Amino acid sequence: MYASTFIFGKKNFDDAFHRLDQTIAAAAKEIPGYLGEEAWENPGTGLYANVYYWQSMEALQALMQHPAHLQAKAAQSNWLDGYRVVISEVIREYGQSGLGLQNGSQTT
């Protein structure tokens, strides 16, 4: 399993941002190998994180090459106060089974 973590600071999220964000989220869910997602906010730093989980690197790369994702990346400075992406391979996952992935399946 792979995780792609998108960490960002917010500027102004207008209607164009929300439409594009919804398009990307819908596209991710349609990609074979999408496992789920989570979102986090750190009030202390003002940063946000969206974490997507993938069965394979190919599935993750399919989202990275999606036209809506490329459009958002090109226009990110309109909405974001900086960003960082962390791609990682998940070696192990354990804990309470009731804490499954949002809109996805538990992968333990």
C-alpha cells in the first residue's frame, strides 16, 4: 500500500477551487487501486493534510496524471500558501479495526 500526503497552507478557496477539488476527489475514487482518504488539520501550524491511500504506485500515478490534478497543480498559487507532498510505502498498519479509511476499505 502507498500513501500520498498533500500538506498545505490555505489562502482563499473560491468556487473554482471547490469545483476542481471535488473533481479531483471524484476522479481518485474512480481509479482502480484507490483505498481511501483522510484529512487532517493542525491548528498550531495552520497546515492541512489530505492523505490518499493506494493499492499500487501505478494507481497513485494515475491520479497525478489526471487532467484535473494537473490543472490544480498549475494554479495552486491562487489558493495555497505553499505545499509539500510526501509519497510513502506503508510497511504495516495495525490498531482498532473500527478506525477504517474514509470512503475506502480497511487494508490490514
